[in-house]
Amino acid sequence: MASTSSLFIGLSGLNANSRNIDVIGNNIANVNTNGFKSGRLNFANSLSRTISEGSSPGSSSGGSNPTQYGQGVTVAGTQRNMSNGTPNGTGDSRDLAIEGNGFFIVENGDDQLYTRVGSFRTDRDDFLTSVTGDYVLGYAADDNFQIQPGQLEPLSIPIGSLTIAEATTSVNMSGNLNASGAAGTVGSEHTLQGTTGSGFSLIAGATVPATAPNILEATSLLTEIETPVSPGSGTPLFTAGQTIRMEGIEKGTQIIGATGFLVEAASTVQDYMDFISDSLGLQTTLGVNPDGSQPGVALDSTTGVISVIGNTGESNSVNMTGEDIRVFNADGSLASQPFLVNQVAEASGESVKTAFTVYDSLGSPLRVDISMVLESKSNTGTTWRYYAESPDDTMGGPAIGTGTVQFDNFGQIVGPESVSVVLDRDGTGAASPLTFDINFNSDGDQVTALTDTESSLFSTFQDGVPIGTLSSYAVGGDGKISGTFTNGLIRTLGQVAMASFTVPEGLVELEQNLYRPGPNSGPAIISEPTQLGTGRVVSGALETSNVDLGQEFISLILASTGYSASARVIRTSDELIQQLLVLGQ
């Protein structure tokens, strides 16, 4: 007779195939979902009703197999396909995909979750977040832009607000110094007189008188020098509160920046001479010039004439007139032009001068001038002296360094190949002093000393930069976030971390393309990209769904066929039961 069991068997087929259509429909619905992993439903037969387990062969008969009636089908479970989807280029470097088995790590409240979808953007607080606002976790960089692995943190990318500057530590020079030029023998020489043929003297009754036959001494007070155009009048040339201003003086081909000396009651002639020497950047500790003159500012006490002698080399030649030195009253009005300046000699010697810009720790641009002067020739080569100056030095005038550089018979540098220069920045707020190296032979750039028509010298590189603002960022294959600043600097801002799992299929899927660990997935193993099988990061792309649409359509046809066939089983069983009931009428 008709069995009611077949009704329930057909019903189990309807339920199982209906669930299969649910899974297939979910796959098809997410065919365009970035990072989606397709699933499949697995069927299993229900426990069979056993009538007989069968028998083994005997001496007079063979064995028999079990007699069992199936009870239908059930859902054994689902399986997720965790294979990688194809990275699809988006043209936006902020989008990230993974080529490997890793997962991005995000923070949602107190929960740490995982995703394959890297459509990340920064929020108003500069943190990198997912589309749903979850914080992207990784390793932060310290103040020196070095990655600090170990502690996961929300990644901050402060575009438009992070500014940096870097002080210069190294400058490369290149060029050729004309070895056939003449060695320097004479420095420029000027005299500062009161009138034609005479110097300065003191007023009668000076509190610091000169010892005869001297008429003026280095210890004499400036406020006790008599006006030379009115001898015997007792009228002082300077008064306390006035400023002696030097402006328009040339050194080589460059105009020296304006400087001022404030006359005080205790100011001496030596104080003012030191001011002149510092302002002109005279190197006074190198010994006498080859002609026997001593570089510096000196006073002839018997005549009251002040002499200004420079260093050798045409680039060190000082050019000044009486109009370049003026005295101003405290109210800013012009008081006088007290000096008659006469040029006695011009500097000689093959030389070259160039300028370049360096930067302090605040990113302030600072001018540096460097001259190279041929000092001597010998059977072993040539010797050149460098003079480094900067008008931005805050102490002791523009001179910031000097020394000699040796070249051999073939014009190649013997040494030193690099010299250190110190530039004071006291009172500017920047780190002081600024110390940097000037390299005469570095990274393919070198200074030679060969015969030429003239010397040439120029700076090819310096590593300091002015202030710059973070303007953009990019993520490398290792997950490191590189920020680009408006001053050209590229610095590491952080690193995206990744997680891997022993059994990624065991992850529990949540909404918004998120996963959490499941009992069978194992705990998350946190590492850097490219390690432990996590794979590399692909910038400017998003992972597509791994749904195979053709396969899903085939599976849908088979599920539909199974559903229809199960329905036919129920219909047939119903017809048999109806026929049985007819027999009973």
C-alpha cells in the first residue's frame, strides 16, 4: 500500500533544495560585492531504516546485503570558498586589495574584526576608516618616521595638517679650480682717515688719554675722539646712542649685508675695529699674507689711521668708500660720514665664489657663500683655501669656516674630501648651531684642480628642506604608508597590519563584509603584509567577488530540478493514498 514515509522524504527534498536555492541566490546577489566569498550547500542522506544488516556466506548459501530504506535528504552544512577574487583597478590609490590569504584588521567599538575589502578613507579626525567608519588598525610611526611594530593602533594620516622641515646636514660641490692661475699674495687694503693725510685724535682732557707719542690707542673711547674737521674744538666725533652703520660694501662680487655698531659710553676703538673685522668676515688667525701684511683691522697709534687688510684671493677683495660708513642719531637722522676711505691695494690670487641655500631645523632658508682661493703650488700639486661665510650667522659676523684642500699632480682631490661648517642660530628658535658637511668628492660629484681658463664651482645637492605639508599618501606592497609633502619629502606614516588564520573557512561571516573568529578558525595571527602567507597589498584596486556566475546558474538549474522532482514524489504518494481510499468505499 502507499507509504506516508514517501511524503516526508519528498518534503525533505523540498526543504534541502529550497535551502540550496537560498545559498545560490545569495551568491548571485553578491556577484558585484567587493571581497565577497561564495558558499555552497552540501547535502547528506538522512538515517536509513534498517530492516536487515545482511548475512555472511555459509557452507550452503551465499551472503546477503543489508536491507535499508532511505528517509530522505538533509543539509550537511555550508562551505565557503575563500579563494582570492581578482583585484580590480579603481584608479584611486587609497583603495587596497590583498594578493594572498590575509585580512585587514578593523576596530568596531571594542571588537576587533577582519575584512578583505580595502575601500578605506580618512575621516575628519585624520584616521583611516572603512566605509562603515571602522578604524583600520596597523603600526604607527614615531617622531622620526620609524615604524613601531608590536602594538596595533588606529592609523592616522593627517593630510593638510602635518608639517615638517629638515635641517641641512650635507652639501655636495662640483666644479674645476683653475690650477694655472696665480697663487694669492696680497689682500685688499684700505685706510680709514679723518681728513686727507691725517687720522683721528682725542679731545683735550680725555678720560682715557693716549700715551705720547700716540695720539689714539685701541683702548681709547669712541666718544672721546675729536671731530677731525674741527681740530682743537673739543667736539666729539661720536656720542653715546648713535649707530655707526656699514652698508653697500662689496666683497668680491657680492654686497655685504648692512650691519650697525651701537656707540655706548664705554665703547672703545678696539670694539669698533672688531666690529669692522667681523662684519667683513676677515679671517685673522691664518698668519700673515705672502706679502707680509696681517689680515684684520689695525690702528696706527701715532697717526690715528685705521687700516683694513683682507685675505688673499680676488673673491675676498673688499671694495668700500666713505659713503658706505655713516653715523645715525638715536632718532634715525643722519649725523655724519666720519671716515675718508682710501684703497691702498686690491686682493690678488686665482679664486672662485659661489652661493647656495641651506635650511635650519625650522626650515628657514639660509644663504651660504663659499670661496676657493689658490694658496700655493708645489711639486706634489696645488693647495686651495676655502672661505665659508653666511649673512645669517647670528654670532661673530659672516665668517663660519676656513681651511685648506689639497689636490695632487693630476688635479684629483687628496683631502680632506669633506669639511664641517658651523652656522650659529642663537635666538632664532631653531636648533643651534647648524652643523653641516661640505663635500668636495661625494656621490659622483667632485671638485678637481686642472688647468682651465677660469675656475668654476657650484653646489649640486643639499639634503635640507623648507617647511612642507602632507599632501597625499600611498600604500606599498608591504603595507607601509608613505606620505608625500609639498616640499618633496616622502616619509613613512605607518603600516597596515594583516591577520591570517589556520582555517579561514572557519570564520564567522558578519554583515558589511566583516568576519570574526569562529571555534574552528583558530585565533588571528597578526603580522606585517607579505609575512606568514598574508600576501601583499595592491594599491589602487579592490578585490572583486569570487562568485562564478556560470557555475551558479548550473547549480540553480539542478536545485530547481531537485525541488520539482521532490514535489513530484509528494504528488505521486498522494495519488496512491487517494487510490487506496477509493478501494475502501
